[in-house]
Amino acid sequence: MFQHSLISQVEEVLPSVCKKNSEEVLEGRNKIIGGSEIGGCPLKAILSKRYPTEPDVPTLWHYLRGHTREVSLDLVHVTIAKRYGWKLTNQVRVYHPQNRGLRVHIDRVYSNGETLEISTQMLIVEEKCSAVIPDTPWDSWIEQLQFQIGLLQHTYPQAEVRGSVYATDLSGAHSDYGVKFSYNDTIYKRLVKKGNMMLKHLLNGTDPLPTESMLCGFCAYKLTHCPKFRQAPQITSDEVMATVEELGEITKQVKTIQKRQKEIKFHLRKMLTSQDQPRFKGKIGEKVVSISRRNGRVTCDLMVLEDQFPDAYAQTRKNGNDYTVVEVI
Ligand code: SF4
């Protein structure tokens, strides 16, 4: 015990602890397409099964934090369920009724009946723990939730199934985005089609096409397998390389500063407001601090609009001007 540093021991033990926590979710994952993969890049999902990589320490901590947050929320959800007289079931595994290669693992399902078979109403809660809560849920979160809603609805057609994303960050801020999503036939069928396509590639040992996104920067297969990046031209000019390094470093710093800014705002709000007095405006030193409430943003689900009101969608759709984006991925 005394011969090794604490850090080295933590790093040695962390992978097995995380593996144990996610055993149930990961069971048999090499033969199935799961809900968390449906919303992401198909190539990355298949490669991660074919060539699994060891997650680094920050990623392992991210997993552990997510798990710990989920466990600490157990009592909160039990209390809410009791208050409404609903049944709460954690960790619900659901397969596509005709294809056991498509599977979801749902964090929590509230139901108005003692079992899911006899319930007429269900509410899914998909919990997300991220460093900073995005202003609107990521598309991949919504697609994962829609797939969960779809599979549950398909399995229990007698019920009305809805779902929410519940996101928390490290400072204690939380959001459910003020939306409860409903079953959407078009989205569900599209996701099942995508899942079947991915499954076919998985079983045949072939590669699906990649889908580029902001998450490519974190992809372990970017430079080894992904045609989008592997075939990118290599530039070795010192000046370009130094500029790219600098931009990458600044981008990292901006993210850290934004995260800190959010934490400080949350702390200030806790110090200056209360449940009875949620607003504040006052002079602190030479600065004026204002804490106010604004109306939530009104948004519209474009996929539903296009599916159910195609004429209105076509008439109101506006394309913005193309613009250039510079990113260090
Ligand atoms: S780099 Fe991006 S596009 Fe390529 S496999 Fe990874 S996630 Fe997919």
C-alpha cells in the first residue's frame, strides 16, 4: 500500500469500478445496437465494438460521476413517484419486439399501473450529467430518448408514453428543458431503419458511412479509421502548425472559462436570492448585479412540423446564408 502513490492506485482500480457499474448496460453490447448509439455516428458505434479502446482517466471520471449522480437521484424519484401514487421502475431494458438486435436501457420509467403491461400512461426519464448544460438538448440526446419512447410504445401499445431529458452539471444546475416528448411515428421508423442498417454492418463486418459532428474531436477512431479525417491532407508548415496549436489551446481555455463563469453565476445566485425572492438588483462595490427571470425560449420540433404539416413547413422554411466555420477538432 505504501510503496505506490495513491494516484497510481486510483488509476489502476478506476476501470474495473466503472466496468462493474455499467455491467448491465454493456451486457452483450457487441451484438446489439443500443439507444445511446442510435443518435450518434454509425461508424464510431461499429468501430467501438470491433476495436474497443481503454477510456482515459477523465472519461472514466465522467462515467463515475454519471453513475454516482444517478444513484443519488434514486431517493428523489422514489419520493416523486410516491407523491403521485405512480410506480417507478429503474433500469428498464426493452428490445424491439421483432428484432432483439435493437435494445434500449432506460434510466427510469414512471407508470400509472403496478406493472408496465397494465399501465396506460408512462413517463421515461433519461438522465444526463455533463460539464456544462447546453441551452437546448443535443440532437443525440433527443434521438436516444425518441428511440426509447418508440420501443416502449411499440412494446406496450396500450399506453401513452412520453419522455423527458433531465440534465445536471457539476455545479448543481439542472434542466428538463421544459419539454415532455411524445411518441413520433416518423422519427421512430427512421431510427429503427438506422439501427437496422448499423446492425447489418455489425454482423457483416463492414463499415457504415461516418456522420461528422462536434463530437468528432473526442473520437478515438478519427485518425486511424475514419475516412473523413484519415484522408485529410497533411500540412507540415511550421507556421500553420503553430497557429493550429494556438487556436486549439485558446479553444480549450475558452471552454474552461465558460464552465467557471457558469459555476460562479450559480454560486452568486445562491448567495443573493431565495425561493421567496428569486430576483435581485443591487450595487456591489462598483458593479451593479442583476438576477432576473426571463421567459423560456419558444422552440418548435422541425421534424414533427415537416412530417405533420409539410405545407406549413415548406412555406415557412428559410435557409440562412452559408458561412465558414474554423474548428480545431
Ligand atoms: S471522427 Fe467523427 S465522423 Fe469519423 S468515425 Fe469518429 S465520430 Fe464518426
